[in-house]
Amino acid sequence: MNRFLLEIAVDDEVLMERVTGRRVHIPTNRTYHTKFNPPKVEGRDDITGEPLEIREQDEPSFAKERIDEYHKYEEPW
């Protein structure tokens, strides 16, 4: 069996923009993005009108920490 590994190189700034722009309607897990898939009303779920939340892992400091960990441990040699 042949196995392949594909690495997709993405700039850290792009990753940060994608991760930190996510917003979630927690009860339904519907996700939005401030730039790429914004809700009709900023900060509100399109269906219920309830507030959207930023998950802890989408906070800038947490996302930066995850990216730094990748570079430290998982980046190809």
C-alpha cells in the first residue's frame, strides 16, 4: 500500500484570520465567519437571532499558542 503525505503551507497571518474570525451559535453549533461567512446581523445567529460566541480556542492568544506549538513540534524537518 502506498501512502502519501501532503503538506499545505499557509502563512500564519492567514491562519490567524481564519481562526479568530469564527463565531458560533452554541446551541446548534452553526458557525459563521466575520469575513468569509458573516451572519446577516453582526453577532447574531441568522435563524434564532441569538448571540454568537467566540470559542476559547478561537481567541487570538489561544490560536497563536496553537500555531507556535505546531512550528515547535510538528513542522516538517
